[in-house]
Amino acid sequence: MRRTLTVPALAVALLLAGCSEESSPEPIEGKWVADGPQPPGYSDFADRAVIQVDGSHEATLGTPPARLCGGAEVADTGEGGDGTREYRLAFGSPCVSANVPTSLEIVVDGDTLEAVPAGLPGAKTFRFRRAD
């Protein structure tokens, strides 16, 4: 009798252990807000700008509440030599609802995010901090 109870109890324990493990979110997921003065060039990606990245790696960026552009895809491009995570954010076509960069090269280091417009030599860095 003891053996017959042990097997189902072990199965339930393993099932519960497997279900309780939560996968940690990607470092870029969440809401990011502009951290200090931002470089000129994009009126809706300035001092009050936000970047919001959801769990499916889709991003919205701009200046809330009305000057936002959604639908950008975020791709993980790897890990930097210093342990930071690197990403590329890109829209399929230029945004018409907000003046924001079409694509960004992003580095996430803990609760800070630095973004540089892709393909623009000498482009300045936009700085963000985690809001949530």
C-alpha cells in the first residue's frame, strides 16, 4: 500500500515543481523612460520619450500620450563582452504617427538602456532607465 501511494505522490511533486518555475523576462522587456536630456533630431524621441517592450518583443516608442508609434520588432543580437545584452529595434516601415528613429542599436545594462540610431555614423546616444 505504501508503494502505491509513493508513486502518485512523487508524480504530483514533480509536476508541481515543474509548474512553479517561472521563466525570467528578457532584460529589455518593460517600460523605459528617457534619462536626462536627449540628443536632438527626433521630436517625439526626446526628453519625455518612452520605450515599452512587451513579452513578444514588440515595442512602442515615442512621447506619451499621443505621439507614440507601435509595432517595432526587437531582436536579441547577443551579449557584449562586458556582460551587457544587445538588441536591434526596427520598424518595418517609417512611423507616420510620431517622429522616432526607424531602427536602433540598443545595449541594456541592468536598469539602464542606451540606444543609437542604426546606420547613422556619428549618431548620438539616447539614454533610458527602467520605469517598472
